Amino acid sequence: MVFYKACINKRVDMKRILFTIFTLLLAATSFAKEIPLVSNIYARENISLNGKWNYVVDPLENGYYGYRLEVLKNGFFKNRKAQNPQELVEYNLDTSPIMDIPSDWNTKDDQLFFYEGTVWFKKDFEVSKEAGKKYVLYFGAANYDTKVYVNGTKVGEHIGGYTPFNFDVTDEITNGNNFVVVKVDNKRHKDNVPTVNMDWWNYGGITREVMLSVLPETYLEDYFIQLPKGVTNLITGWVKLNNPLAGQTITIDIPELKIKQKLLTDTDGKAVFEIKSKPVLWTPENPKLYDVALHSENENISDKIGFRTIETKEKQILLNGQHIFLRGISIHEEAPFYQGRAWSKEHAVTLLSWAKEMGCNYVRLAHYPHNENMVREAERLGLMVWSEIPVYWTISFDREETYQNAQNQLRDMIYRDKNRAAVIIWSIANETPHGDARDKFLSRLSSFARQQDNTRLISMAMEVTEAPNNINKLDDNMNEFVDVVSFNQYLGWYRGTNESCKDMKWEVPYNKPVIISEFGGDALQGMHGPKTQRWTEEYQEELYIQNLEMLDKIEGLSGLSPWILVDFRSPRRQLPGIQDFYNRKGVISNWGIKKKAFFVMQDFYNKKKEEYKTK
Ligand code: GCU
């Protein structure tokens, strides 16, 4: 009672007391857990864990299950060694082969090209552990089902192959030598997101960067700093601490805008703000980014943030109130020249520079959230972004666990990139089959996306697959749940002929802007012949010429993202001597050589750019 009175007299925030008690209880259970993503991880004090990892291929998950399929207490994650000549230990993570991480195992070990299953990874690392610091283990992504152990103790797991995750490992890290073991299983399952079939390679592994972030006990967990929808003279948002501490001072500092605003957190540790200011607006032509610094009582971080608005008005897309055309191209996250998962800034700059060279101001990052470098480099180079979750083709729309998985991936995609001005469209699906379960699933996802971020546009790639009486009609009742109606169509490749394009009529009966999110056809770079011969560069060139002429007549056409910038690996493309497990729809070959269709697009976009200068 005395203690209680003392607290009241000292006006100590009971919430802080309760929070401390909760934290102590949590620590007492001595297990870490997946915690909210540390925003803008690159701005933190990090120990990189990229580099040489040992790996063990484990097709029967022998390192995780006993022979009666019970979960082992002393599985490979214990990183055990035989302590004497009699002891039986049937693995050794120290003497196992080495793989450079980040990477996919498929392109790093010839024996694993087609492998789908579990691979164990192990990394030793040193830490000079400091009291009062928090240690957060961060993964940019790992595909698909990941379990993480630090010094033999499980710290958490993650489902999904394309979004970041992190664990508080403060209790598990020791001063000096440490090791992390990661079990990655990329087996496909019907109820996964994506499901068992997709037209891209199921690259497995720790496919993006890994780092140990060293943070103060109370750190700047997350923030949102953007323009409100349709407003260009107000910077609004919020900053949030990881702890629900009230009365903490946070300063937002944007020197170029002469902003240095002090904020006080509420009892949730969050500070909401609204600052009058007229920033230079981010555009592809002038991708202006401001240095933004955030100071709390324990931490200083910085970011580069652009300010712009994106809206639709009937059949137009308006960037900063200006009618624009999205001169785009679709891109898979495939490393240029040598394939495998792209992840680095250099991969991103190479791919995006090819898009810029073709005259793009926009890229469709298909069919899953790409790595953060790709989005940040698009923003720096002046490319607007369509970012998508892999709700692709025929996933299990009738299963709640599949919905929760899709929603988690959508949440994490938005969480990571909500401050990236370049991102203008969140896409919730690609070519999904009509039906009540699918409609319910996608309308929920659309509402969730809007609830997470009401400043950007929502879309999805629908499809038009037939043309009775030469009338191609988009007919998808999901149109009411998107801001932009987008669809894929493959006249000249999967249906009709290049010749038939000129006879085609198009009907898009919705008063919304239209994006053709995919069209295209295959060509083996260097294969030449008459423009009627499939697989030649001439056929692909003619397909582009005929499709562009036809599509440009669609009322409300506001953008294109032809399929696709670069040839990419696919297990569905078996034609020997031509495909050899590549999808050849790239306008650039997997060796980085431009095909004739590249120049058709470049010419079309140069004309489109001139056309919209006067809009
Ligand atoms: C589909 C699909 C792509 C696929 C492409 C193709 O539209 O969205 O993922 O690669 O067609 O068949 O090449």
C-alpha cells in the first residue's frame, strides 16, 4: 500500500509500472518472439550477417523430426559436436559446405537446382554485448517456411517468402561467440500463398539480407511521414516507440523544409503530427527526396522521404493533381545476367536502369513484394511502383488460414514501404478465378489494404481471355474494390494472332482508369525469321506493334506494364533449345541482350511522353 501511495504521490505512470512487470514476466519465460518490424532497418546500428554460412541439405527433415516424427529436442538447431569418440552425432554444421548468403540455393549448388525441401543454415558471429541494449535479428526475407534458433534456442518462425521479419534475441545473445541456425523449407503446399503452381522459380533459402540490429531499450520502432491524400501543403503522420511510454520527446527534423518539430508520445508511445509545409513534390522527372531525421531520447535515425499525392478522377490517374500515363514494364525479382533471386542495390540499379532506358516512369514489381533495395532505388531513379502480394492464380480462397497468410503478407508489404513515395499501387492479386470464395477473400483484402494505408491506390491484375465476336470485355465484379482496373491479356500469344489484333474491340465498362498489367509473347534472343514464325524476335516485335496499336485505343487507358523486362526462370517452360526452363517473354534476354521488341516499347514510350507533356 505504501508503494502504491508512493507511486501515486510521485505521479509515476502506473502503465509504465505494469509494462515493466509484464516485460519481467515475459523475460522470465526466457523466450524471444517475432516482434513488429524495425522500420528502416538500414538506418540502425547493425551487425551484418551476410556472407559465408554453412548449410546442410535435409530432404527428410531428419534434423527436426525423430523417426516417429516427433519434434526433436536436440535437432540440428543445437549445433552439437561429438564430445568423445563414442558419442553419436550424425551432422556437423561447422564442416558442412559453405554458401554465400543472401542467395537462393537453387543457383548456388547444382545439386539443388530443382530441390524443394529443407536446408539448414548456420552462421557464427561475435557480439560485444552491452547492458541496456536490445538485439534484434532481422531477415529481409527467406522462402518459405523459416524457423530460427540462436545459440540452440528457438527464437521464432515465419511463413511467407517475400517479406521481412525480425526477432528480439536479447535474452539469447551472449557476449562473445554466438551462432544462429536457420531451417528453411520451400516445399509448396496447396494452402500456401502462393499455392503449388506459379510461373516463376521456387527459389529457396535465405534470399535477402540478414542483420543483427543493436538498439536502445526504447527505440523508434515505426513511423509514417507522408502527404495526406490530395493535399500538398501538409506533412502528416506519426512516430511510434517500441514501448508504450508517454511523455517521451521525439523530434522530426527536415532541414530543407525548415522543420524541427518536437512531439510528445501518448500512453501508447506514439506521437501523431500535422505540419504545415509545401515540399517540392516527388515526380519521376524530379524524384525529390528530403533528408528526414528522427531524434528520440535514446536514438537518432534518418531516412530519405519523397512527398507526392496519387489519386484517380474518373478514368484518369493524377500524380500531384496532374494527369499521367504509366509507362511501365513488369519485372520479376531475378538477378540480371546470372539469375537467381535478386536482392542487392546493384541488382536493382541494373534492372531499373534498363527500364529507364526503355522510357519507363513506372514498374510493376511482380508477383510478390520485391526487396527493399528495389523499391528504394526505384524511388531514387524516378520510377513509380506497383507492389503486389503473391495471391496468384488458384490459391485456397475458401481457407481462413490462407486468407490470414495473405493478409499478413499484405500488412508486412505496406508496413515496410509505406514511406516510399514511389509506391503508388498496392496490388492484392494476379489472375485469380472468379467465384464467391475468391470475391469474399479479395474484397476483405482490399478493405484491409485501405485500412492500412488510405493514401495509395488499390488494384489487382484481372484477365481477359476470350473475345466472342471479336469483343474483348473486362467483366470482373471485383472492379468495385479497386481504384484502377488492371488486366492481363495475351492476344497474339495465348489466343488469336498478331494479325487479329486490328479487328479487336475492347469494352471496359467501369468509370475507372485502366492499366494493361500484362501483354507479350516469347522470343529467343538471336532467333530470327519471318514475323509469322513463333519464338523469333520478329514475331515478338510484331506482337508488340499490333498490341500497342490496339490497346492504345482503349478509353481510359492510363498505363501499361508489358510482360516482361527480362527472361526469367520458370519450371513450366520445358521447350528444349528455346525455353530450357526460361520464360522467354523478356524484351531483354537473361544475358542482358535487348530484343527487337525492346525498341518498339522505347519508341512507343517516347511518343507517349511527348503526348502527356501537353496534358
Ligand atoms: C500470366 C501470369 C504471369 C506469367 C505469364 C506467362 O499472365 O500473370 O505470371 O508468367 O502470364 O504466361 O508468361
